[in-house]
Amino acid sequence: MDRKAVEYRYLKPGEVPPSFTYEWRLSTDPAPTGTDVVVIDAISEESISIKQDQGTNAHYGAVQIAFDVPANSTRHKDWVAPELTLGVDILQVNFSTSELSTGDKIVAGKCMIGQIAQVAVAALAGATTITLASNTGILRATAMGGVIDEGFYFSFGTDNVTDETLNQGGSELTEYRIKRIGAETPVGGGMSTCEITLMTALQADVAQGAAANLVCRFIQESIEIVAGVDYSFGEETEKGGNLPAGRCIRTGYQNTSDSAVRVRGDLSYLY
């Protein structure tokens, strides 16, 4: 049976009507605890899939991603989504290794979505949970109409790093993978908070009000290539992914040979 996203209305301890709590959960999750629990809305998984697959008008486009990597070096390349109202739906990335060397590595392939929330409560180094705040509806799983999912990543702080910065020796913000997503708690003014459990502990203190930036990696860890093999990322998936205007796809390549190389690939998308 297909899952559904279910919206509940109920009373938490101490609440009295008309101050109800509203919360979305998957139908496979237990109902919230409380009194006067009522289901007020439900969306089938099929409907959710249609909404998530296509955020654009579905016109096809393709661009080349090409960059030079000096001997025994790592370089990054950013491709920024054009300033279209609906952004782009990313389909797949292909690249050939016929002019590259076995043992080189693809070290990055990810969508840099940018800030979608801020830190609601300061968190100390070593913590594995962090409470974020955003517009209600954002900090939910995609199956429930939100924009995050288990396995996505957050970084914290001002992210003004570009490929040029990285190629000049700069560094990125540390990225933390999402392990679990808590329930949204409305705090008024159209805002809600949500507790996020991370797979690894925070390496440094994170201040209240710091930006929470969403990163969606399709290369989870470095991939060591074999020369002469054509690589394609994304063709196995049944869903596209929407990249908002002005946000970027970041790729990275490590050249382990003693000669400079040029990395060439193509990115296909809908707009």
C-alpha cells in the first residue's frame, strides 16, 4: 500500500482550544501523542512524487562542464543555475575518462542549495543534535512537502565559498549528514523549529542565528576512476531534483598524475 503524508491536529499537554498543534507525519509513522487527535489532511505518495519530480516546465537543456587540473592537484568547478523563476531540474552528469589516469579521483559532486534555515538554539562542539528555525513547511521531509531528507547535509555559517576560492587554497564549511528529522514545532509568525539529528558530532560550537545551509551530495565519498570508462551519474534515478536559480552544482577532481589534464563532462537538465 502506498504511504501517505498525514496532517494531524491535536492538543499537547497544557494546550486548550483553540490553541491546537498541527503536524505532518508519514502514514507509516505512529500518530502523535496527545488528546483530541484528528486527521485533517492526507496526500498520497503518488501525488507527492509528481510534485517532487518536476519543478519546471520540462524543456530539455545540456551544458558542458570542463576545467583544467594541474599535475598532482585538486580543482573544483561550479555550474550556477540560470536566473529562471523555476530554477532547473537536474537529470544526470556524464564524463569520459579516455584522456585521464586510473587512480585519479572524483572528489566532489553536489548541489549547493544554500541557506534554508537558521540555528534556533546555540549548539556546542560534540553535540549530535541541532535545533533549526525556518518558515513552516521547509524543515520537513520531501515526502511531506518540505525540502530536506535523511542523508542530505547541513553546513553552518556564512557560505561564500566559490570554486575560485577553493582552487586558490581555501576551504569549505564542514558538512554534516542528516540522520533523523524531528517534527516541526510552530513558534508563531509563520515560523517553526525542528530538531535535526546528525550522523557525526559538531566539530565546533555553532552560534544561535547562524545560517543553516543545505547541501545535497550525489558523490558521497571520493570515487577512484578507471581510465577509459565512461561514468554517468543520475541515469539510474526515477526522479529529478530541482535546483533553485542562482544555486550551484559543484564538482571536484583530483589529478594524481605528473601531467596536467582537462576534465570534460556534460550536465543535462530541464528548465
